[in-house]
Amino acid sequence: MTGDLDPFSYKLVKHPEVDLALLQGPVGQLAKLGQVLWSMNVIPWIKDEVGHFRTAGNMAMRLSAAQGGGFIMTGTEVDKANLSAHSVVVVHAIDYKKGEMIIAGSLRPSREVIIADRLFSAFPDMHVMIHVHDGTILLNADVPTTQKVSWAATLRDGNEVVDLMKQHAVRLVNLRDHGQVIAGKDVQDCLQTLIRTHTTSLQHLQVCQV
């Protein structure tokens, strides 16, 4: 059932390669964002299930029609603090009935690719998505949180994130016992949401400890 299909089980269908010159702007923005997130320690180094170290989290940005449409997303196991055009994948479309992702690039998109696709489809004014690991925000019970733990977001998980954002009129959701997904109009909008939620979560924890 595609609703529960792991994103790594989707077949990758290669689309003709895009002109890397068209991606310079978006990639440059994500590269700067990655450096900021790294400095905030919300995309830390982690060891995966096979013992390889990689930076946690991921980022995605919608592409304009002139840039080919779809969105770019960081590839699996790339260093998000040192991105280049070869660190990202262009996701043109996801066929949920066939279990296929139409992409351009040599990498497989990150595990939250389906969440990014669902968010960009549901919110036309949202152009950037980031997935981070902020332990302070995870402890804030006031932040809308998914029902189950997921380390590889399925279509069901992606739809739940969209539903939570719509229901609570927010742009940040906790992935239970995992991290956060943030949607924004641009890079700065996402960062402001992250910083504001981190600050209020920290204040909330300090009050609870008094």
C-alpha cells in the first residue's frame, strides 16, 4: 500500500538532467541555510544504521517554472553544511499510485522527500521546507506532534504533517521522538519560525523547572 511505502522503496525514474546554471540561486540559498543550521547544532553529525556518519536533517526548495518546476532537495547522506549543486536532487514529481519518483540527479532524495512534496502541494505560498533535530522543541508539549515515530516519512506521514499545520495554523510540527519539519515562504521565514519556537520552548521548560 503506497500510503505506508518507505520513500526508499520508491522506484527512481530519471528525468533529463537540468541545467545546473539554473540551480545556482536555489542551491546557494540552501548552502547558506545549511551553514546556519549547522552553527545552531540542529543538523548534527549522526551515525546511521550501517555505521556511516552523516549530518542529520534535510532541506528542500520549490523551483520556478523557469527553473524547470518541481523542487530541489538535499540528497541522502550528503553534508548539509557544505552543499553544492551535486549535493541536491531535483524532484519533478512523485507518482504515489505507481510508487515512482521522477527525479534529475545522481542521488536519492532525503527521507523526508514525501513530506516536502505534500507541503509544497498543500501550501502554494510555501517555498522552503527544512527538517531539523531540536531537542528543546521536541520537549514542548504545546507544539503539534505526529502520532507515531517515523524515521522515513511515508505518504501517510506527509499528509499528517499537512493536516497538523492546517488544523493548528502553524508552520512547524514535531515528528514524534525525532525532530521538526518547518515550512516557510523563504529561507528567512523558516529560520525565524525555528528560532522563535526554540526560544518559547526553552522559556516553557525553564518555567516548568521552577
